[in-house]
Amino acid sequence: MKKIISFTTTFVMILLLTFSLFSCGEEPVTEKKSAFINGEYIGSYDIVYSEENDYELRAAEYIQGKIKERTGVKVDLVKASEDGGEGAAILVGETARELSSALDAECAGLQFAISADGTEIALEGELFVIAAAAYYFVETYVTGKSFSAIVPEETAVLEPIVKEAKNHILLIGDGMGYVHTRMFDYLADPSEISDGEDTFYGYMLPSQGSCRTSSLSGVTDSAAAGTALATGYKTYNEYIGLNKDGESVKSLTELAIELGKGAAVISTETQTGATPATFSSHVVDRGSSSEIRKQQTALITEHGVIIDGNYSQYTSWIMKSIEGDVMEAIGKMESDPDGFFMMYEEAHIDKACHSNDLERTYLSVIRFNQIIARVMEYAFYNPETFVLITADHETGDLEPNASGELVYGSEEHTDKDVPVFAYGKGSELFNGKTVENVQIAMTFASFWGVSDFGDQSEFAPLGK
Ligand SMILES: [Zn+2]
């Protein structure tokens, strides 16, 4: 009896299984209406975006693009000013809808917020941080061709998604000391001079530290400081890409090429200027511009390295052309499966401080800040990206006086430590630390699996 029951049960189970498999196969395949958020078909949603800044537009376009790519459904983009205020919507930035104003979450640093109310979903993030919100939203909820996602009603305050880095970006503010990065604090109305910025974006990054800058000559010039950041060797002033014995030493650019990565060296001054030169040539005298150019041309033609520059003239502090060139350079390299290395230098902070020109100092810090914002936006959409912001040295001994105005104490470089701001996988190594400039180069190399880069007789890469 027992045996029969068992047989019958098995038989019924097989029958049920066969039936269910068969019936699955018989079900009509529905191409449409397979993607739902909060119970509503994704095609019913509009993406309503705030028009406060371009980051919000690009975030809206990013979400639209990813929804199309993953589900095949085209969702409409609607300006907040043209929004009817009704219907299912993904709200990007502050809009007139109630949920937007209700959200207003406390976000520190790079945090962003997401909340939902039925078929309204709001994303909020300051300036470029909205990119991190957009990326998070599509990665978490728009997961494939078919899904039924629930965005919780309770406001979530979140951090950007970070992945193992294959792209490494080094941003150098030539001559930029701590006080330069605090300039906004000393202005009664920063918006008078800026494009809306009132903070140096480095301070939003999770990892912050300091860097010592001296060269073997004492107070460094940009040649020795650039060489330290590019090659991991302390050297004498005037030397470009050479160690103390005058021997050529490998730069991060050359190492990146060796490893099959894309590489770019970009500066707001002529490409033969000391900083870009240290990342792309080896000469005894920083003034040997024709030899520097010759070596750079060889790098460009043999290895496809991008070397830009020549923004020596100010037309405006909002330099769309530089921004465009930086994004174009990244665009050319980003398809490389091995990732890329890019050094970008704002050269004019140093120049303005040599001539004790406060207004130009502000303008060049602001221009640098705007590039930082674009690079961070890129890093949010491409989380395999590591970003480090620092300076080669301080120039001008800039300090506030007794009445809180900024004044120069010098027309020369100083030996003051400079700030380090870092973002991405591994950036925590820099947090709260004072490093030597050479350790930055060594640490970049060790991220790429090269542990013996630079002169490690005195200093080692971080994390080692
Ligand atoms: Zn200088």
C-alpha cells in the first residue's frame, strides 16, 4: 500500500511538472509591458527634470538611454517647467511636484536621495551628484528586459556605487595650496565671480589627505614636482622625467602604455609646460621645448597618446572648450578594455599667484573646479574610475589677513603641504594621511599591479 501511494505521488508530480513545463512553453511571449516600476508599466512614465543645471539634463538623458537600452521602451523627457504635474514620473532634481519638495533629504558629501510616492519617483543630488543617483536608479531598478521593481516610499540616503578601478585620473592644480581651495569662504558673495559654485568640490570627496612637495633642491619647481608625481622619483629642480643622476625614469603615462591602457596628458598651458612635460618626456632642462615636443610627438604617433594643451589665454573662466576636450579625450580612451590613465593640469593657478593676481587666481581655481565636477560626473556613470586631485606645490604663500582678506606673502613657490582629495576603489588609502608626492605615483602603479614603481628606497606605495 505504501509503495503504491509513493508511486502515485511521483506519477502525479511528474505529470504536474510536465504540464507546467508544457504550459510555460505555450504561453504567448509578450515583448511589451514586461517592465514595471511600483506596479506601473515603465512606458507610462515620463522623466521630468529640473533645469537648474546641465547635470540634471544629462542624468535624465542617461536614465532615458538606459531604459531604452535595457527594455526597448522609449520614455519621454519633460522639462520641469513644462510638466503637467500629473501621471507617472521619474523626477530628476527639484521639480514643482510635491514629492520633490517633500524629499529635501540631508545629504552630506557625495550622498544622494531617492524616494517614491506611488508612481512618482524622486531623485535628488547636489550638482554632479545627481549622476550618482541616476546610475544607482538604473542599476538597482531597471535591471533588464523584464522586471517588476519597487522603489520604497521611505527616503533612502545613499552613497555612489564604486567598483574595482581600471581608469585612473590625476587632476593637478599647479600652485594650489589649502587656502586656494578655501577661496570661496573668503568671498562675501562667491556667485559674483563664479558660475554658481560656492565650494571646492574636492571637499565633497570621501578621502582627504595632504601631500609634501619638496624636491632634492629644497622648495620645488613644477619640473621636479611633476617628475615626482609622474615617476615616483624625487629629483632636482629643472629636471623633467629624470632621477637625481640624470637618468630617464618611467612615467605613469609610459607605464599605462606598457600595460595596454589608453593615456592622455592635458594641460591648460602649452603642452611643453613643465607639468605636462614630466608626464610625457625626459629632458635635463625644462626649457628645452623643442626636444620635449619631439618626444611628445613620438608618444602620440607611436602609442596614440592624447596630449593637449595651449589654453594659455583666458577668454572666460567657464572654459567649455577645455571641458569639451577633456570629455573628448576620455571618450577616445574609455572603450579600451584595460582602462586608461589621464593627467589633467590647471596651470594658471600658479601663474596667477606668481603675479599676485587674486582675481585670476580665483578664476583658475573655479575653472579647475568645473573640470573636477565633470570628471566626477564621469566617475559616477563609470564607477570603475578612480580620481585623485592634488597640487604639485603651493605658490604665493596665500593666507587670510587679520580682516579676513586673502593676501599673498610671496611671489614664489613655498614648501607648504598641499591637499589631496581622492575618490574610487583604493581612495581610502589616502584618507587622513600625509604622503610624499612620490607615493602618489607609486600608489597609482600599485593599483595597476606594478609594485616596484619609482624610487622605493625611502618611500613605499600606500597599502604596502
Ligand atoms: Zn610656478
